[in-house]
Amino acid sequence: MTLPSSSRQIVSMDDELGTVRYCRRCDEWWPQDAEFWVIQRRPAGLRNTSRGRAYVLRSDVTGYTCRACRREQQARYATRRRGAA
């Protein structure tokens, strides 16, 4: 399923798969099931850091990462950790 970039949505309907979600990292459409996505929910008020600066989330944040990209991220992170040790 490929949509023109100007009309690209995050969530769409597919005849065979049902609801599908677009992953910007790998440029693929995946069915919106827990089997294909890692869903991270961070509640408002949670303390977080970015580039060494602390901040507090003002609203709830839900992040979606497809499992293929998540495995790739973890592999790169493990490689960097092994190289630093």
C-alpha cells in the first residue's frame, strides 16, 4: 500500500489488513496490532531528559515504534555499547 507523500496519513484502512499505521522510519505500512508495534505511554507529569536538560511532560504522550525499527535501534545501541566498553 503506497500513498502519495502529499496525502500520506499516519493511520489508514486497508481492504485485506484492516487498520494500518505508517512508520516514518522504515517508510512501511504495518497492521495496527500489538504484534507489529511497540506502544509507549508516558503520563503527564513524568520527568524526562533530553540532551542533558530536564523537563516535565505537560500532557500524555503515546509513542508508536514498529517492531522492525525497534529491533534495529536495539541492535545499533548494543553495538555502540560493546564498542565503548
